Amino acid sequence: KILREQGKTVGIIAIDPTSPFTGGALLGDRIRMQDLSLDKGVFIRSMSTRGHLGGLSQATQATVKILDALGKDIIFIETVGVGQSEVDIVKVADTVVLVSMPGMGDDVQIIKAGIMEIGDIFVINKADKEGCERLATEIEMMLDLNQNKRWRPPVLKTIATENVGIKKLLEEIDRHIKYLKESGELEQRRRESAKKEIFDLIQEQWKEILSTFVDNGFLNKIVTKIVKREEDPYTAVEKLSNILVHSYTQGGAKNDRKD
């Protein structure tokens, strides 16, 4: 809302987890932003992970590009949350804001490997709750252990429902973007983002190739051999990989001959 008051256009990408059993997802983030849904300067896109690991959806980067092409001044990406492996956001976003709350066990969560490394700005929301000061102190202590970074992540306190500390947060985001541009890290992050997108697309293509073997029952034959202990999984995977590579290269060679 503050950004809209400043005349800036906003894009919001909200990611929700997908059920590993049904494949369904409850895209409920829009409910919290009903007052923004009629604002023409705000575009909200909810999407599910669809089984994609890392805390994002497979289509997240493509959606960011579309919103950027539409001329959005700032694009927010809300991930499914950060655990020990949901850290793909660091290779997609220019600035990563890690939001925590007192009394939620986050003082333990932030110590986990990878968590402290991804945050450019740390925010403690619901700062009026008990335990806020202790959590802020623990985050500061953890940041003191990492002296290699040229950028010292600020630790901010907010009460989002009352707009307390939000202007300060936006100022820190602007300050971080300025730092990235001046230090040359912005280009480096964009390159890492491009690498991730290429790697993800390669993975998706190989998944499609693998699915053809599943559909024709080839994988089931391998599984049967493993269950009967006629073959071990490592040897089976090596053989399957060789077949996949051969199949892919042969297909490419055929396409070349047709051209």
C-alpha cells in the first residue's frame, strides 16, 4: 500500500505447497490481499509448487520475467517458507527478506545450515509479542559469526497489521538494491538466476524423457529385477542413464538428418 501511495506498480507472486498425496493446493494468499485485488497497479498471481522442491514453483522465474516485461516497479515473491532445503529464492530474487516471528521456534530454525546465508534483511514480525527482543539478539549474534559478507543484514521489527516498521523495511530494501548495483553483485545474482533457470529446464526435459520409459513399462521391468534381487539399484540406474542418453542423442541425430 505504501508503494502504491508512492505511485509505484507492484507484482506479487504467492507460492503455496502442493499435497504430495493428492497433488492439490489451497491458494489462500489472495484472501489476505482482497483490498489490493481491485487495484489496477497491483497484479497478484497465486501458484502451487506442483511438487517442485526449493520453496518455489517451476513457473516462478518465468512469471517474474512477465511481470518485469509488464513494467512492474517491484515484484514480491512469497515462498512456501524456509526450512533446510527451501532456499531456491536466493537464486531468483535480488533481495531476500527473511521474516520470522517470536514464539514460533524460529530462534532454532534460523541456526540451521543455509538459513543465515540467504537473508539480506531479517524481519521479526509481530514485534509486540513476547520474545521479540530475545529473537532479535540471537539473530544479531548469529550474524556476528559471519564476517565474510560485505553487506551486514539489518534486523528489523515490524507489526504488519498496523504498518509499524514497514516504511523502514522498504528503505532497507532500497538501500540493499543500491548496494548490489554499486558492488556489482546485482549482475552476479542475475547470472546465477539464469543458470538456475537453464538447469531447471534441463531437469524438466529429462523428466519428460524418463516418463516415456515409465509409460511403456520399461521402468517396471527394472523395478521387478531389483525386487527379485537380480540387480542392484545403482547398476540399474547406471544402465538406465546410458539408455536415456543414447535415446536422446539418437533422437537429436535423427532430427539433424531431417533438417
